[in-house]
Amino acid sequence: SEAFIGTDCHGMVTDWNHAAEDLFGWRRHEMLGQPASKVLLPAQGGCARARHREGREFDVELSQWQVPQSQPPSYAALVRDITQRKEAEEARSCELRQALQQIVEQEKMVALGSIVAGVAHELNTPIGNSLLTATALSDMCKEFERQLGEGGIKRSALDTHLKDARM
């Protein structure tokens, strides 16, 4: 199921299986005696690369070894196209980045909520005190108006009202 390429000590293809034909688009008889570098490219970014007959390049997983006790030395390689795996990894990485971004945004909202709650708590005390004072002053004014409406008010009641209103 994997492409097999055999090479001599000069890198010339000596064996080429059907899976290699399917993977690279070259028939066995076309590749025998050709340099393996025609289809196996130098690694880029730590990833092995290959080239199809039509010119498109793709990522591969490459396992190479020297054939034991071969004289002169010969080499073998198994090649597997990992394009779909790389695409799946990239899609998964994208999903993880998006999930991480959502978590960051949620954490920002939680932090913002904590800040807003703290500010609200800090404002509620003086606002509550102001509301209590305004309500008390309103009640004092109503009482003063009631006393005034009942036929007059004494100087002492006026002084008391003014003193209480100033506090």
C-alpha cells in the first residue's frame, strides 16, 4: 500500500512498485535508471516533499534505509502521501485556535463583569447614602409644609428645620 523505491549508491532508481506508480504518476519502466531526486525533493521546513509527474508538489512521510549487506550499497525507501493528514492537522489547529480565542474572549468578559461589579459596589454606597439623605430631606420638607399649613410656624421650628436641612 506504500510506495517503494529502491536506489543504488548513486541515487538512481533500481526498483519501483505499483504504489509508487500511483503516487508519482510515473510507470516503473519510465523511472528505472532515473535519479530518485526526480520525485523526491529536499525537505522544506522539516517535512519531506515529493513531486508528481504533473508537477504538483506534496508532503510525504519518508522512511529510508540501506539494504543490509548490499555491495555496492543500495537503498530502499517507503513513501506515504500525508497531504490529507496535514490538512486535517491544520483544520484541527484552526479549530483549536478558534476555541482558544473564544476562551480568551469569555475570560475578558468575566474580568469585565468583575470590574463592573466592583465599580457598581463602590458606587452603590454613596448613591444609597445620597438617596437616603434626599428622601429624609423630602420628608422634612413635607413635615415643614404641613406645619406651615396648620396655621403658622414658630421661630424655633424654623430654626430646627434649617439646622436639620444643612446636615
